Amino acid sequence: MGGIVKEAKRGIRKVRKFLDQRPYSNPKLEKDIVTGFHRLYYDAASLGKTWKNTRWLGIYTQKCPLDLWIYQETLWDTRPDVIVECGTAEGGTTLYLASMCDLIGSGRIVSVDIDTKPKRPAHPRITYLSGSSTAPDVFAAVKKHIARDEKVMVILDSDHSKKHVDEELKIYSNLVSRDCYLIVEDSNVNGHPVLPDHGPGPMEAIDEFLQKDNRFIIDDGKEKFYMTFNPRGYLKRVK
Ligand SMILES: C[S@@+](CC[C@H](N)C(=O)[O-])C[C@H]1O[C@@H](n2cnc3c(N)ncnc32)[C@H](O)[C@@H]1O
């Protein structure tokens, strides 16, 4: 009997020791927790949970709510006149951006997708364009929606292959206004830390882009909620 009590007390001490650890003063533990949660959250989408079943006002929104909150703060702080979104899908994020613009009282959205979905949400602040984001005529059409001296933010969330993101970064970075953001979505794929077999994607494109382009810096303050689908992907234009 005494042996069992001793064993139980040892067990309790072990649990207490584990719970008493402070992840924020233990970088390895912190990283393991965040990575483990990120993989759990991301993979649970295949069970119809998390990002494949996240909706804004009823419309599917392929985002993590932690990132959407960062979007809200960024929009409030920077007040872009135009938000260019490459990759509309169902339009949940597009509608979310329009709702935020309604609350803030300014801003409109130009959203591009190669595959036009019939039930995209209509909103007076939203313009949809069809075609590949990197096609010259589509890029020209996007530019037509931006007046001289308007503040512009860009979100790259279309084809996540490195080649396509390279091309988008090359052309769309020029639209972003100083002190505004170029958000490269889904840099978490290719093992950062999800979908290890994806192949070079947004993260690899960002790293190469930043080696050549000093107008942008990574704003890691946007990663303050620990988990983001866009690690190293919140780029602030500083020049
Ligand atoms: C990740 S989803 C976009 C998710 C959406 N932004 C959201 O937050 O709900 C990617 C979208 O990019 C579109 N797409 C793929 N290749 C594209 C291209 N070359 N140009 C524009 N859109 C493209 C797909 O049709 C798909 O709807």
C-alpha cells in the first residue's frame, strides 16, 4: 500500500513539474508546443475541422482566426484605400476585409481568381476580377482600380508554388505603399511546419525575394499570437 502511495506522489510531482514549466522562458518547449499545435490544427482540416470549416458571415474563409485578427489590427493601423487579394476562392476573406472596411469607414477590395466561383459574396466595396494573377492583362486591370496616391495593401493567396509566388512578388510588390503590407499567405507549407511534401512554396519565394529587395522587411510582430499560417510572410514596405 505504502509503495502505491509513494508511486502516486512521485507521479503528481512529475505532473506538477511539467505544468510549472514556463514555455515563454524555455524556447525549445515553446517551439515544440507551437509546432505541435500548428500541425494538429492544420491537419484537423482534413476532418472537416479548422481552416476548411471556418466561415465569416456564412462564407468559407481559408484562414486561421489568429491571422484574421492580425489583419483587423493591420487594417486599422494602416488604413489602405485599396486591398488587392490574389486568390478569392469562396470569398470569405474578401467579405471579411469588406466588413472591416465598413467598420473602419474606408477601403475597397480588388480580388482576383483564376477559377470564378458562382456564389461569391456581393458587397459594394468588392470588385472581382477573373484570370491568373500574373497574366499581364489581369495585372493591368488590377492597376486600373488604383488611383494615383492611393494607399495599397496586397495579399498573395493564390497558387502557392514558389514559381508563381516569385512572379507575384515581382509585380505586386510594386503596388504596395510605404508603411503598408504585402502579406504572403501559407508560407507554413513545405514543412514550415506543415505539408512537408509540398515542395518549394511561399516561404522559399519570400526568402529569395528579400535577398534582392530591400524595400520590405519581415514584421515578426505580426506573429505575436505564436501560430500563424504566414510565418515570415507579413512583409512591411519601409522604402
Ligand atoms: C488558398 S485559395 C484562396 C483562399 C482565399 N484567399 C481565402 O482566404 O479564403 C487559392 C485560390 O487561388 C486560386 N488560384 C490558383 N491559381 C491562381 C492563379 N494563377 N491566379 C489567380 N488565382 C489562382 C484558386 O482558384 C483558389 O481559389
